[in-house]
Amino acid sequence: MPSRRNRGPYRAGGPLVLAVLGLVHALIGEAPARADSGKDQAVPSSRASTVGLPPPVAEMRDLILKAVGSGRLEDLEEAVQWNELPPSTGSGSDDRPIEAWLKSSKDGGQDLLATLGGLLAGAPAEIDAGPTAPPRSARAGNTSPRRGSHRFVWPAAAEKPVAQWSATDEADLARFLKPEEIAAMKATGRYASWRLVIGADGTWHAFERLD
């Protein structure tokens, strides 16, 4: 695992919405999750969501979910510091990612924590960072050797043409997107929302919004 970097703390206020706490508890097998709408939402256990993930990837995923459960966006700093370089934020301010994410948040980071919880409740796509390798779904149980260029991307739908989205892909998207947002993506033919990338070695490469 890459060495940690020393960086100053950040501050992000506000309580975590109950929906996010329920989601994180479900991910670690403590309680069922409930969506904002009040409908019961089936969320896979931590074991189901990490099937096929290399241990370093599962460890990074757990570090991110730890921050989600705390309700403080600043607590993502522990996961950020596992990297030699900070993850990409898509904003051009990658040197201080917590600040960049806070600027993109509407409520002090609570919306992004909820998004992270929803993303990591689903299974990722497995891709090769090389220019010619096609995406491969981690759900398919791919057993090919994982080189350093392999990365895991949440949601899996972000790595597929919209026309190839499965019912499972859409169910995973519904964990953090509204129905009208998914419908808009279908209309435009492209994924346009948050994307999380972790390398096979546990490096957190990105948490950025695709437009």
C-alpha cells in the first residue's frame, strides 16, 4: 500500500442524514437501509459488495465507508492519505480534494457522503487503464490476472454504453440518483454523475463528477 502523506485537517459540519447511516450499517451487516423516499431498499452486505475485489481495494472501500458512517466529509482524509498523490476531483484542485469536494457540495458534504455510500453499495466495473482494453464487470467473476493497470470503477454503468445498461446497473444507479436523473441519462445516451475509481493496488484514483 502506498505511504501516507501528512496534510492538515479539514472541517465539514452538519449531521449525517439517517439514510446514509442506514446504508452504511447495511453495508457492514448491522441494519437494513432505507431510502429518502421512505421505501425499503435492498442493499447488499459488505461481503456481497466486495466479492472479487483484491484485498487492497476492499480495504480502501472500507476506509471510505468509514468516513461515510462518521458523517464528516473531512474524515475522508484518512483514505486520501493512503495515496502518494491525491485522488482526482475533476475540478482542477486535486491538491486539496476535501476542499474541492466541499465546494461542489450543496450541504456541507452530506450529499457527497450519501453518494459515496450509494456507489459503494453496488459492484464495480473492472477496467484496464491501458488504451485498448475493454471494460469488464466485476459481477461476471472475471479471473484474469490483475496487473497494476487494473482499476475498479463505481458505478459499473459509468463504463458501459447506456444502451447496454442492465436492470442491475439501473438498480445500482437508483441507490444514489433520482429516477428523473437516470431518465435524463438515457435520453442523452451518456452517464453524467459521480464516478469513483480505486486501483487494484488500493490507490484511490478518483472521485469526480462526469458531465
